[in-house]
Amino acid sequence: MKKSIMVAVFALFASFSFFAKDIPFEEQLNKAATEVCADIEGQVKSIAILDVHTEFWAVSDYIVDELAHIFTRRFGAGNVIAHDEFTRSLISEELDYQQSGAVSDETIQEIGRELGVDCVIIGDFTETAKYWNLFVKATQVETKKVLSSWKGKISKKDEDLKFQIEKSQKSPKPKIATKSSVKKETANNPLGVTVAMINENGEEVSVLHPKDVIRFKVSVDKSSYLAILCIDAHKEETWLPLQSNFIRAGESRIFPDIPGAVLRVEDGIFGNESVKVYAATVEADLPNQKKMMGTRGFKLANENAQTAEAVVNYRVVK
């Protein structure tokens, strides 16, 4: 009988020790991303991972990058935005953290719309006596509905975490570019239209390779209607389908903007390509996309209307 009791006590102790074991930082992040992905899959197609609120910038960057890696594997490279210059700029200028570190639903919705995604993910990293608590939340942009939330503990003894904290303390936070500095010099046009080709990390690029995802950012100084023409290396011209062709003053949008749509560089076609953006304050003044390409151009229906064009050129190489 005593032997049975001892065995039972030992088993209980072993079980307790197993569950009390600290889970490594990287494993916790993998668990967070996996569980959030499972919750939102089928409900959203495009995602922006904005920020993790904490005093340690390197910890925030590490968490966002790890989450982005898993989300990208699940949803596809063209459907996940994280830690590019533009999103950092939005966080710096427009995310108004309250004392609690919370972000309003209205702000999340505004940022999500500006990035052209239908789900925004933010996090919070706070200290307790023995652990760090990580909270991750996924919010649907249009409805402001919380689709998923996850909370976990990370030991203060975790080596990866200690390294990121020390990194934050030893070096200053990288300077965040503001939206005005991210924008290219405004072309000489009355609407202030600019367009820039960006890679999967949101960085501006001028060279792409076969199978690369094509994404570009359009900004305007005045509210306008848009028409976008894609011209490949063979001079083949195609109008880009748009979910919404209206862009507000001061707004920047990522295209393609249709949820789940991914535009890729065609293999076997190399050379110079471009994206041409037409903008007009009156929708009727946009080029007629139903006619042959050679007839494109502005034909003003309203003498008070304003129109503008902007082009981004890039090269496709092997």
C-alpha cells in the first residue's frame, strides 16, 4: 500500500514539474501565431501585424518578426504586412497609445484601411513579478470585431528574451521615418499623386524577379478616383481590377487591394515594366477602361475637375 502511495505521489510530482516547466520564448510565439491563425483562417485574407507595445523596442521587433514568419507561411507572402517603413510611420504618427497601452478600435480600423488589409494584429508585453505576459489580439478592420486573442507567459530567465532586452538597452531605437519622409517627392501634378513599388516587407524596390509578388503603394494629397494600368516588358497593357477606386486626401493605399488577390511577376518575361496611375477628382474624367488601350487618356467632363498621372518603373531580371 505504501509503495502504491509513493508511486502516486511521485507521478503527481512529475506531472506538476512537467506543467510547471517554462516554455521557451520562440515556442510561445509559435503557439500564439498558430492559435490566432486557426481562429481567423477563413474569415480574413490579408493581415497587417502592427506592433507589440513594450518599452523594449528589440523585443517588439522580435515578436512581430516571429509572428509574421508564421502568418506568412499560413496566408501567403503577398497577404501579410509587417514592420515596413510605412507601417512604422503609421504607428509613430497615428497610433495613439493610451496609458494602458491600448489602441482604440477606430484607430485600428483607420490603419487597416490605409494599409488595404482586412485584419490587424497588435500585441502587449507587460512585466509581472516572475514573468512577462504577452497578449496578442486580431481585429477585423471593417467590423472592428475581435476575431482572436491569446495570452501567454514568458520566463524572465529565458535567454532569447534577455538578449532582446539587453539589445534594447544598449542601442537606441532605430529612427522611424514619418509618412512625409516615406513618400517620394511629389510629382508636379495638382493632386500630389505618387506611386512606389514595394516588396513583401514594404520596402521600396526597383528590381523584381520571376514569381515575386507585385505590390505598390499609391498616395495622394487630394481625394481622387483612380485607374491603374500595368505595362509589362512586352508592352502588354492591363487595367488592374480595384476593390475601391477612391482614395482620400493624405491617404496611402497598397495595391492590389482586392482581398486575397496576389499579383506576381510572370516567369520568362524580362525587362523594363511599369505601373501607371491615373487620378481624377471626378470619376467620369478617368480614362475609359472599356475602350482599346490606345484611346486612354483624360477627357475632361467637368472644367473644374483636376487630373494627374504618376508612374513607377521597375525592372524584371532572372
